[in-house]
Amino acid sequence: MIDDTENIFDEHLLHGQQRETDWRFMRMALVEAVAAFDESEVPVGAVIVFQGKVIASAHNQREQLQDPTAHAEMIALTQAAETLGSWRLENCTIYVTLEPCPMCAGAIVQARIPVVVYGAADQKAGAVETLFQLCCDERLNHQCEIRGGVLADESRELLRVFFSRQRALGKK
Ligand code: ZN
């Protein structure tokens, strides 16, 4: 009985520490999202962490690069692979402010990333949990642990302000 109580306590402590860590890195991803916002890009940011260190940090650059693949996650995956000298991003965690789309979720699976932490769910393109579940589909050769909803309100608010500003400017 006492042992059980201690286990429950330890688990709470562990979850508490993990939450703190998730918040810390998600705030960094949000800083990237704000950078995208300032560049009139859809505000989405991503960071990739390896052994407690940020090895990649990027934001959406689709407009600047006129590249449909220039989502925050794609740029961050390339940076991380360059840093590690390997396309296999084992032992890495990706933090992204918005739930990844099918392209990015597919790339995350290709990179063998074990843990995906995202902010706001994406009702229109979310491919991790909302529309598709690409990161945990057992027909594929890799599955990820997923933690969604981390600082989701901050991420959603940034997107909301961005799109209302775009509408005010007469852009889509
Ligand atoms: Zn994407």
C-alpha cells in the first residue's frame, strides 16, 4: 500500500518534470512562430531537441522561399540531420506549435523521430491525431509517442491574430 502511494507520487513528479520540459521547449518553438508572424508567414515554429539540447530551430518560410515544403518541421528536420550527420533522428524530440500536416507527419516518421510534442490541434490539416494518425499507424515502419495540446492556447491565439490581420489586409 505504501509502495503504491510512493509510485503514484513518483509518477506525478515525473509527469510534472516532463510538463516543465515540454513547456520550456514549446516556448522556444513559439518564439520561432512569432518570428514567422513578423515575416508575414503563417506563424508556426518548431525545435528539435537531442539529449536536452536544441539542435534545430525553424519557422514556416513558405512565402519567402516560395516553397510548398518550407514548413517549420521540414526545415528543422533538415537542420537536425545536418547537425547529427544522420537522417535517423533517433533519441530526438520535435516540438511544433501546430499539429503537423500530412507532409510533415510523414517526414517525422521517415526521420524515425521517437517523440512528437505539438501545441494546437489542426482541424484542417492535422495528421498526427485530428484527421489522420500517421505517427502511430502500425502499417508504417515507425511509430512515435505523441503529446498534444502543449501551450495550445498561445499557439492558437497567434494563428487567430495572424489570420484576422490577413483578412483585414484583404489577403486570404
Ligand atoms: Zn507541414
